Amino acid sequence: MQKSPTQGVTSGPEETVWLQANGLRLKTKIYRSAKASDHPILILVLHGDSPFAPPSYQYAFARQASEKMDDVVVAALLRPGYKDDAGDQSQGVRGKTTGDNYTPEVVDAVAQVIEQLKARFHPAATILAGHSGGAAITGNVLGRWPAAVNGALMVSCPCDLVAWRRHMLKMQMNPIWLEPVKSLSPVDLTDRVRPSVAVRMLVGAEDPVAPPELTQEYASALRKHGDNVTVTVLPGLKHDILLERPSFEALQSLIETLRKQAALSRFRLGVDADDNRS
């Protein structure tokens, strides 16, 4: 993957960085926890399709995560083609918010952003967190770039693109959902996801946009070649749940899991080194 120099504007623990990824100039806002080591946990956050308003909640999630959790760097990406509430716009094609923005070009751009951030921050482990359409892109990154991250938090995921678009057509009765798209579907890529990647999925029990069965179907497909996936169905909650407490709790749990895995890996490397010296 290509690596490009970054341009940053630093303001305390918050930094705006524009990255060149897959030929696109993309905005990220980066937040650091007050306590950080030389090898923090890196988290990249992806917003959903946001059909009715410029997305900014990814920044709020990243900021809150950095305040709640120690030794993390949290980067919120403005997805290709989108304009945020500050009027900044990432290059690329936003599309019609019908699941048409999960293309190989977009997925590859996200993967290149991850690689550039990893090169900059040297993390102990990397997490990709996505909500709604961002969760679908997360699943596509897991399948298309299996080594990109160590863990994923997928919230309110339309993980079966065909089934989800059929559901939205039935719900809205709008022929726009019949238009062909070039997007990837996460459920079609599960056999390429590394079993070692820890996947944590959340969905509202009353989600009218991405019903729980879409999350459960994806998790079932992942479990055919690994068991490092959990699903939490949240009673009474609907679709826009990224800023709800369970999302932060799931992220914290995932961070702790990955820290334990990283510590175990370092221990094994130390044992192997000792054996080689014997």
C-alpha cells in the first residue's frame, strides 16, 4: 500500500490530518488519550452513510473514546465524498447513500489510511470501528485486507448488502434501491477474514434500518472458520447507537482483549529468543 506524507494542524490532544489514500485527499481528526505510550492502541472510526446531514458524530465518538480510555490514539475518518459539519470535504464519490459507497476503491482507500496511521503511531494493536455503512466498509476491509487490523467493532451493520437493499426497498418503496451498485458485501468476504481478528458486533434489537438478523448472519458466517466474534443485541435500542454507552464498553473490552494478546505475543517471542540462545 502507498504511504504519503501527512499534513497536520495540532491543537492540544486534537489534530486534523489530511491524508492521500488511493488517489484521494481524505480528512481525519485524531485524538490522543492523556496517558499514552510509544505503542498505543490505534483506533480508526468510520461514520455511516448519513443520508440526511453532514456526519460529525464520528469525531464525537473518537474524542470521547480518547477521554475514557488510556493509551489510545483514535482517528475519525471523513469517508470519501462526504462533507462534515465544518464544511470540509474528503475527495471521492459520496454516492446516493444506498450502499453504493462500499466500493473496492473506497475500501482500499480506508486500508491505506490505516497503514499510514500505523506507520506514524507504531501501535501495539489496531482496531477498525464502524457504524452502519461504516461497519459494512469495516467488514469489507477485514476480507479484502486481512492483515490491516487486529480487531473490529461493527455497530448496526448492513453486512449482507443484497438483503439489506431488499429490506430498504420494501421499507421505502423507492426504486432507487433497485439501481445496480459496485459495492462489496461483507458477508461475501468472510472466508478471507483472519480467524485471529477479534470482531465485536453490536446492534439494536429495534433497529429498523439494519435489523439484527443482518449482524447475526455475518457473525454466523465468520464462525465457520473461527470463534473470535461476539454479537450483542441491545434491547430497546434502534439504529443510531454508536454514541451509546454499550459501544464504548464494547470498545474498551476489545482493547483489553488485544492488549492481552499483544502481551502474550511478546512473552512468546521472549521465550523463543531464550530457547534460541540455549
